[in-house]
Amino acid sequence: MTTTGPRAAADGHGRTPTASGIRVRAGRGQVDVDWDPVPGAAGYLVHRADGDGPYRVVDHRGGDLLAVPGPPYADTTVEPGRTVRYAVRPVHDPDRPDGDPLGPASAPVAARADGDAFVEVDVDAASPAGPLHRPWRDMVGSEHLSLLLSPDRVGGEPMGAGLAAALGRVHRELGVRRVRAHGILGDDLGVYREVDGRPVHDFTGVDAVLDALAPTGLRPVLELSFMPRALARDPSRVVTAAGVSSPPKDWDRWAALVGDLVRHLRARVGDAELRQWAVEVWNEPDLDCFWTGSREDYLRMYDVTARAVRAACPGLPVGGPATAATKWIEPFLDHVDASGAPLDFLSTHVYGSPPLDLRAALSRHGRDGTPLLWTEWGPSPTHFAPVNDSVLSAAFVATGMREAADRVDALACWVASDHFEELGRPPALLHGGFGLLSVGALGKPRFWALWMLERLGPVQLPVRLAGDGAGTLVRAWPSLDPETGRVAVVLWNGTLDQGVLDRPAQRRRLGRAVRLRLGGLGSGPYEVRHRRLDDETSNLAATARRLGVDGWPTDEQWAGLRAADTLADAAPRATVTPDDGRLSLPIALPLPALSLVELTPR
């Protein structure tokens, strides 16, 4: 297999193309930046300069890799009225985000502070555009699944039962099929010990976890970590109470543990079932807190583990490197090209931005079509971050899923439930937890974003957006169910800029008046239903505030929260008849907000 490296997109003279054709447009509260895509780039870093000053990367405060997968981009961090210029740097190798040249400068531009701001959204219901891909369905993240066995109470409920309830809900209501079994080899499950210097493998704890998981309807993706203390090279390097971050002291014993686990699972569930699971080798080995070995140690770990999995069950998919911030992709692919280790999928993580486009990297290594699994993704890598509970994070999820559709196989939100203890147990109902669902399995804004997207029909429809913030702030994902004729459109207004959470005046400035125009409809009447998520509607934080929740709810407050745990209607349902197959609906979209509009033939 030939490896051409991350500069495969260079022109015939060895020069790497820059992001040219840069175009800017001033909007109310933002500047929209567009550019010509660069062949082979995984993403782009948008830079801004004040006047003739130096260019700096626009920091939307995602806390991770700031690159975005492609144009266009809305800069809402800019101060209205300030004249600035933009330039864009392509990123071919995420390990070297500054390795490519910065593109040419844009024309000077200044965002407006006021004035009208409209967006028109045109949908053609008579022109199906192919199957609608749902990257959220493949997988969701979770805290260690050993938590399913915990009787400890948090927020008034047993943690195990609460986690199981959340996992079951994401399966039933979001269509999720699998859950990433984080840290399945930890000492809390007692998989490995040594007696008189000899290894003893015990999968009783793993079986108990799988028995507890089965009623949720989810299958596991086994993240093979962390190192049992008795097998660790350095058992003092504790990553959680359940395991350590050290490489093994004996590679053969590690391989034997992995092989025995897979053979045990094969005997338990059979080949046909096990092939629908997957094995991911370790978790974020590029971070010292999760892996104390070198990169070379991890690459050896991958080879040893992948070969042990393949020998134990040839049909069980195995992959990696499961890195943070999209790191190590090129060196990992270089390594498996040379070692010949099995690679059935490429996995990595990113927070604060939509996932980068790694298809070109796979192509450079002759691996076109290899599944891309983003096994951790979310608005922030920080536990207890306010954005995790915000409606802004819901718009972030909708944007990420829309951009990932048709180019990734899984975009797994981290995590299903706020029942989480790796970084500290929840101290209150609303605490900036990673979960889609709170303790008590109540829907947080990101859950409702996915719930809206899951209501989309099986066929997507073409859409055209025009106006101030069209395609950068305001986005739309329209769909059709050919069997029933139901048209469903999710619209949202959002920005990657998490700083707007602290700037209410800027949020007001970024609100938009939207007109949704649908054509190609039937001649008969339709029932129109419009459901909404915004800061005051369908928002758990707003409901908790209205009920006076302080810390953990009282029994009466829990009842009120559960009664309000639904996606609310923005207006009463109405029956309308299109005029010559056309219908126009005005929709106000503050920032942040999401709307689900459904038209069902009567």
C-alpha cells in the first residue's frame, strides 16, 4: 500500500494550495466568511486581523481544535462596526494545524450593529434528494457501564437505574443502536488478577454489565481500557478508581486477556450478534492523563490488541486510535500501513467544532470507504461547563449532525446521561454535565435537538437559503416521508461562538426573522405543527427556574419537571391548504433556537 502523506494535495510544483477566493459579507452582529475549498484539506482555521494588524485564529471558545470542516463560517466574536480582514488556513494534518500557508486576505469588512435581518428558506417537496443520513443513530457515549450496577443514590435515584433509564430513552426516542462501553477493563469489574504470579481472567463483572445493558436495547462498542493494576507497567498511574493509564508490563499477557475476553463474548452471544458490536483500542492515548506511554507504545498496543481481537473473532470490527482533538491520524495510518494490523474503522474525538473531514486522509492511505467513527463529540470537553446545559449547545448539535451527514458513519454525543463520576458526581440537577439527559432522565436541549432530527423523514429535500446569516447562522434540514407525504423541516439559529452566552445584547442582535417557503406540495389540506426549543421554551433550565429548583428538586418539583418534559408547540396546530402547491410560513428564530415544522396531509 502506497502512502503519499498529508501533502498529497500539493500542485505539480510541490506547492500546497491555499484557501483562495475568500469572500466576506457583513451581517447584523456577524461577518460571514466563505472561500474555495482546498483539495485534500481536513479542515480550515479562520483568521482575523484588525486593520493592518497580525492575523489570529478566530477563537469560538470550543476548548479543543478550532478548525472547521469547511465553508461558510459566521464570525460572531467580532465587534460590530470594527473594520477587519480575514484569511483562511487549510489544515491537512490536524497534528500540524499551522503547517499550511495562510490564504490571501479578504476585503475589509465590518459587521452591522443594527438594521433588519431576514432569511428566506425555500424547500421543494417535489424533488427528493436521496436518503437522509442520521449519524447520531450509530452510537452514543456513556460513563463506565459498570455504573449500571451501582446502587449509590444521586439526586434521589440509584445511579445504575438512572443510567439504564437514560440509555433506554436514547434508544427508543433517538434511534441510537450502540453505546460506547468506556473503560470496560477497569478493576471495578475485576477482569484480571494474578495468583502466585499467574494471570487469572474473570468476566463475571462484564457479564453483569451486559445483562444490565440488554434491556436498554443498546449494543456495546467495547473501549478496551483501562489497564488493570495487576497488569500495569506502572500501577501508580491511576486514571480513575477503576484502572490506570499505564501500558502493560507484559504484552503477551495483555494479548491473552483481550483474546480471552473476545472468545468469552463470542461464546456468550454468538458470531452473528458479536459482529454488530465493535472494539476500540484504548481512549485518548495522546493525553497524558489517559496514557502514560509514548506514541510508539500506543501503536504497539494497537497492533497487539487488534491482532488478538482478529484471532479471537475474525468478524468483530476493531479500530482506533480514539485520540482527542483529531490527533495522530496520519502517523497512526502510516503505522498500520506498515505493520499490517487490522483496521476496520478509524476513530477519533473532537469538541467545540463540527468533525473535520478525514476522507482525504483515508484516501491518501488507500483506505477509501473505511468507516469513520467519531466516538466522542460535544460542545465542550469540560465537565461542569455551562454550555453543556444551554440551548446554544442544541444548535451546535444540529449543525454538527447536518455537516457530518453522508461523510461520517458515527457522530457519538458524549454522553447519554448526567450520571457520570469520572470527573465528579453531579452536585445538582443543572451543573454543566455532559449528558443529553439529566439525572432523572429529563431531556436537556441537546436531547431535544436530536429528537427533532429523528423526526425527519427518510428522504431529504433540496433547500435554498438567502439573506443575512443564511447558511451560517440560520440552517435548515428538510425531509419527506414518501409513504405518508409528511414534510418535516428542522430550522435553527446558532453559532459556534460560545462567548455569546455571556453577551445577551449580541444574542439579541443575532436573532433572525425567517420565512419558510415550501413548494411542490399536494393540492389537499395539511395539518401544520410547529414545535420549538429556545431559552424559554422546552428548556429544562428555564422550567427548573420557574419551579424554583435550587440544587436538587423536591418531590413536587420533580413532578413538575416530568410533566414539562416534552417538546412544546410554538403555536396551536392549524389546517392549511397550499395555494398551487405552495405555502409560506413566517418563523421568528432568536439565537439560539430550533424549530420543528411538520406538514401532514389530512
